[in-house]
Amino acid sequence: MQFLVKGLDGKDKGAMARRLAVREDHIKLGDKLLASGNMWYGAALLDDDNKMKGSVFIMDFPSRKELDEWLKIEPYVTGNVWKEIEIHNANVRDPIQFNKSKEFFEINK
């Protein structure tokens, strides 16, 4: 099952510090999820000043239960970074479209 997951950070003074404190662990877990095929795509959400304010993911798990198991260990959840989490069932029409070369993205900036 595919899911769109959106996590929005807290807006308090310590929000960015909490994000940065666990960001490396978040990225390491993301690398594992990419390798296992559970994460198809992820992006940081930015505010008007281009500062991180949240995250969005396209995830693929056998069921919602496995997605919830990931959220229990996700550093942005355990590190109290995300204050709002939205989860939507999704159906990515053509996941192969994400398999573009790095050069494609550099040329099309």
C-alpha cells in the first residue's frame, strides 16, 4: 500500500534545534527505507525564507500497521520535531517516473 505522509514541525523557538539534532538519524533511517523499497520519495517542506518546516514522503508498506511501526522509530517523531502528521492512502500512477538521473534534475532546475 502506498501512503503520502506529511509531517509539520512545531513553530516554537526550539523547533529547528530539535530538527537539526535528529536530522542525521532521520537521513540514515531514510537511506535504509530507500534501500528496502519502503520509501519512494521524500522532500523537506520549506517556508517563505527557505527554512525547513516539515517533510513529505511517498511510502510503500504492506499495510498501515507497518507504516505505523516506522513512525514509532522515525527520529522526527521520537525527537518531537513533527507536531502535526497527516497520512493519506495514495496510488502513485507511475513510480518508475522517479528513476531519473541526477543530470536530469540538474539540467531542469
